[in-house]
Amino acid sequence: MKQLLIVLEPVIWFMFGQGIMIGTILLTGWLIVVGVGVPMGIFPADALAYERMHMLGSNVIGRVVLLGLIVLPLWKGAHHLRSLAVDFGGGDRDAIVGSLLYLIAIVGSLLGIVAVIRL
Amino acid sequence: MSDVQIKKFVVTRFDPDKDEVPRTDTFEVPCQSDWMVLDALNFIKDQLDGSLSYRWSCRMAVCGSCGMNVDGAPTLTCKSPLSSYGDTVEVTPLSNFPVIRDLVVELDGFMEKLKAVKPWIIRAKEKAVEEGPYRQSPEELEDFKQFSLCINCMLCYAACPVVGNEPDFIGPAAIALGYRYNLDSRDEGASERNAIFRGEGSVYSCSFANECSEVCPENVDPAAAINQAKLSGLVDWAASLVLPRGGKD
């Protein structure tokens, strides 16, 4: 298992890195819109109306963006939690903990794919 | 004659033949205002206790021998003015290394890692001498020059939290010195090194705490080398899946 994690490490790092980018840039913008802009009336209240959002998210580009927003932070979270576990002295169990966390990310990613296809 | 100030030095001592665990000795040193930390250690060695062991050589931040923890921070002692410290200065050996004696640490592990990343020019086929030298433009030199300035002082290993947790991690200096050759226009061994960077103790263990670059006395920025090596390793790995010869040059 440890050897498999070493082999897959480049692609895990790539997903993790993209998850950080999504988390720090796009989700920050999303929070500004949802948490500040709309409540303060900077953006019209119907900016996030279901019909508008559905139209935005149901074309091909929208589905890909939504998939990225769902999947990449899952990998970021899994990798961060794995690093956290190692930092807290879990180095001996890294292969098990890492595999379990990435398995959760894989399951979440598959569910995300199903969700955007069915949108 | 510059001003003299008495400072107290609390120095780690360890004699493997006598001591079970490290202990500390305290020395009062009349420090001149223009002294570096290393000058005070030399005063202790020359005037107070000749048995104090530590490494030093050039006194001009070139040889990288005199790295120690000063007040807990990895420091090149020949480059650190005593005026930056308080009345009491604590000097301990570099963290994350076995201690041989007093302030001298064991570097064999690092030397093995350095050798493993092949820090030399690899060519598929050497040119014959009569074909002349390998030419390189100033721009090509700039690509890797920064990473070649490492003086192997080991401050980055002492500062790195990943080295502390994962002793197999190749580590900042060795990655910077290996990756330096990946950027060298004369080199053809990037794939070999990338495979090593992706293997046991891989570059992907780095959690980008950036402490290595913070403490580097030569501004090598090993954290940048590690991140570039991660991307390079990823591209090489992806290429190895789709190209017949893998990611080989």
C-alpha cells in the first residue's frame, strides 16, 4: 500500500494543489458573493436564483466547473488531513490513514461525477 | 578598540564516551561589538575550555561548516552578529541530525541523499574532446545559478519539519542541488533524477512550510526548487504513461 501511495504521489499532489487553488481563489470569491455581496444588496437577490444557477451549471463548461469545485477540495482535504496525521505522530500508520482518506476522496469524486451528469 | 560587553553563552555539551544525554555548560564571554557568534565560540575554545568541539573553517559564509542552532534558530554562526542577540545566548547543535560531540553533527545521512540525486551532469553520449566545449548562454546559466549557490550548511535540514518527521525525506539542499542539474542546458539526466525525486522520501513529502528558504544564508530558495521538482516530476510521470520511451530526454 505504501508503495502504491508513492507511485500515485505525483497525481495526488496535483489534485491537492488544484484543490488549494480552488479553495483559496474560487471559494473565497463565492463566499464574498454569497456571504457579503447578496446580503448587503451589492448584487441583486435573484443573482443566485435556482433557475439562473441551474442554467449556469447545466451546460458542459458549467458541469466541468462544478465538478472541479466538488472534487478538488476533497483531495485537498484528504491530503491535508494525511499531513496533519503525520505531524501528530501518525507516521507509522501513514499508509493506512492515507489510503483511507484518499478512498473517501475517490468515493466523493465518483459521487460528484454522478451528480454533475444527472444535473 | 570596539566596546566590550559580557554575554553569557549556554552551550550544549555531549561526550559520547562519558555522557548518557547532552548537558549544558555556561561561559561568560567579553564580546566585542563587531563580533559574530562564531568569534565568541572561538574565544571560549581558545581562552576558557579547549575541549569544546564545533566545526568552522572559512569565517566568510562560504564553507557552510559553522551551522548551529543559536537561540533555537538554525544559524550560520560566522554570519550572525552578536549584536542581534541578548545578554544570554544559547548555542545547540543543529536539529534533526545525530550529535557526534558537543556542537558537531553527523552528516553521513545527508551525503548519501546528496549522492542519490546525482548532482552531476549526465549525458547520454559524451562529446569527443575535439568537438569542443559545451556552450551555455548567460540566460541558460541564470536558469540554475541560484540553486547552485548552496553551501551545504544544513540549516535547511535543521529547520525543515518534514525532515524531523520523516527521516527518509531527501530534504531541501539535496533536492535543490539535484534539481539544479535538471535545469542545466548541458544535462540529459532529468528523467533519472525525477524518478528519484518521485521515489522513497519523495519531493511530494514536502508540506511547503518554507522554513528551508527562510533560514538559507545564501538565498538559494530550496522551497522553490522542491516545488519546481514536484511539477517536473508530475509532467515526467504523466509522460511516462503516454510516451513509448516514457519521459526520457
